[in-house]
Amino acid sequence: MAIDVTPFAGCCGSVTDTALDEGAAGELAAAFKVLADPVRLRLLSMVATAPAGEACACDLVLPLGRSQPTVSHHLTMLVDAGLLTRERRGKWAWYRVVPERLALLRDALAP
Amino acid sequence: MAIDVTPFAGCCGSVTDTALDEGAAGELAAAFKVLADPVRLRLLSMVATAPAGEACACDLVLPLGRSQPTVSHHLTMLVDAGLLTRERRGKWAWYRVVPERLALLRDALAP
DNA sequence: ACTATACATTGATGATCATCAATACGTTGC
DNA sequence: GCAACGTATTGATGATCATCAATGTATAGT
């Protein structure tokens, strides 16, 4: 089941801006939780640095040293978090990063 | 036991820069894991937005609605992660944010 | 010294999560 | 239709973690 289609609706404001209320803190925490895993970070960076800005899931399993279901699970989490998009082409699934989403999280740490 | 005095030694490079190796991904993930909690995010923003750039622990317990030990635990995690500094003055403990540390994490999400 | 206060630590518990084996689903080619 | 392949889902398990009550450790005031 999808974790949350719009975790951290966050449009503006940084942690150093104004004190976060409980709701905003929960959404932001959920967003960072997705980044708080080595496998997901590697997946994100592998897709981000892939040749045409996209990567096939078939090329991500072996280098990570995890089972196919585990990699698929992490990719789904990244998609659900809005950090990646998934596009099926035939038997393969291709992933691209969503820069705006990454920027949103980065801005949450702005001074 | 302190989690790690220098988690994410990270000096340079973003997730979109070059593919992360297992070690770097682990350090980065550990750093984000500290941010991946609502209470810690609220603590961070409360300290960041505090009047003189510092906040007394005594003023952080009630607004969070958590027990004193729980708040103390989260503050310790933030200090161990290098995101906050702690200074004891008499009976009180005063916290300040470490902007450089926050910037380090922000840069890890740079395009 | 004694008491009260502020904070940290310990120990225990329930919840969340990463992981894999097994299985299901959808697509391609024969 | 059938077999092979790439991917997603299910179910189970061990590990990690947030939380609190109880306790420990200082410091300040009387």
C-alpha cells in the first residue's frame, strides 16, 4: 500500500524559518525518512547519475547486492515519496529523479 | 552510547553528483535518519528560531508534549549528529544549532 | 547538610522497518 | 496458448527505534 501520495506537501519555509507545528514536522520527517536509508540513497544517486537521466531497474539490482524484491520495495518507496517517477516500457521499468522534490527538501534545510 | 561523533564526514559531493558508494551512503543515511523524526525536527526548529539563537532545554519539554527523558534523548541525538551544540550553565542546558552541519546536509541534495 | 530543581541515563516495551523466499502479475516471443 | 523474463506483491522474521517510568547526577538555595 502506498505510503502517502503527498507526504510533506511542503511548499515553503525552512526549519530555521519558524517553529514547526506537529503536522508540518510529521510530514517533513516522513520525507526525510525516505532518504534515511543507504540503499535508497544509492538508488537515488544511481538514477540521478544515469546516462540519459533515467535508469532501468534491471541495472540496479546487482550493484546493490540486495534481492530483487528488496530493490523493488525501495524503488516503490522513492516513487511514493515523489522523489522518483516510474515508467514501464515493455518488461522494463525506467526511473527518473524529480528535481523539484529534491529541491523542496533541500529548501527545508535553508538558513 | 554516543551514536557517532562524526557521522557523515561528508565534505563534498551531492547525491546527483556521482553514484554513492556503500560507505558514503551509510554515513549520509545516518545523518538523514536523525532528521527523520518529528520531535527532533521540531526541536531543531525551536532552537533555530529561539530569541538569541539559543534555547534552554527547560523550555522545550512542555510544548513538545513528550516526557523529559524523551526530549533529552532526542537532544542528545541531535548533538551527537553535530546539528546542535550543548552548553551547561548552572542547572540549565542551552542549545544552539550548527549551521555548517545543516548546510552540509543541504548540499548533499544539491542538483 | 538538606531539599529542590534541571537534566541525563537505564531498562523495558510496543511499533516500525529492512530484508528475503515464495508467489503473483504483466509482457514478449515462439 | 505456452514458456521465459522483468517486476511487483505477500508473508514472515530479526533488528532498530521512540517512548516512558524509575533512577542517577549534578547544581543552587536555605
